[in-house]
Amino acid sequence: MKTITLAALALLLAACAGNPYSGRNLAQGASMAEVEAKMGKPKETLVDSAGYPVWFYPTAPNGRETWAARFMPDGRLVSVEQRLTKENIARIVLGTTTQKQVRELFGPPGLAYPLPRLPFEEWDYVMLVDNRYYDYLIRFSPDGVVRDTYLLHDPIYDAGDKGV
């Protein structure tokens, strides 16, 4: 019994090491090594337009969050924040915002695909908005500019609300 308990504890600790939620407790100024030790290896990294390295930790396809660890150019942590928010959706401007800007804002999409018979590429982000599940779809024209966005409620998760 003691062996099973120790094994379960070891698994729990290993899972926490790669859990992006744990990064919210990191102190501003932490090193990149400290962030990686606490949050795990990022799925994607980039340097944003202001010159700050950003590490992304998406929880898709099952999760509805993307955590971003943003660093000063010298490698010290500035913040860890959830990027899939309605406040960030409001920052997308049709005909102006580019793929690069969307990537810097939201991180990697859960899905990215060309649309059949249309000259668009679509990115799909699953997110939680006002405690409801949504798919946020962004369509880009061939020049890499946002042309349409759709915030689609995902009713499959509402079954519990209907007593089913």
C-alpha cells in the first residue's frame, strides 16, 4: 500500500512540474530556467514586436486556455497571463490585424487549416468566455490579414444545463 501511495505522489508531482497553471505563482524577475522548471517546456516560443521573448503553454485540445510567459530581453520574467480572453478578442481588428499579431496575442491555434473553395486560412482557438465554451475562428486572407472572426458557442458542453 505504501508503494502505491508513493508512486501516486510521484506521478502527481511530475504532472505539476509541467502544469502551466503553476506559473501564475512565479515571481516577476524569475529566470527562464526557473520558469521552465516550474511550467515545463513551452509548446511555442517567439519574440514579440516589442522585442520580448514569449513562451506559450496552450491547454488545447481539451483545455480552453493558453498561458503566456513574457520575458524581458535579458531573460527575466515580466508576467504569466492567460491569453484566450474576451478582452484580447476585442483587440482583433478586421482588415488590420495580421497573422503575426494574432500569434503574438493568442499563441498557437488549436487547429489551422485552409478553407475549401475559399482563399482563406482559418485558425481555431477553443476558449472559455463568461463561463461558456466557445470556438473562436479567425479567417485570414492570402496577404495574412484578418478578414472575418466568429465566436461560436459550443452547445455540446451545455448538456448538464438541460438536465441531460
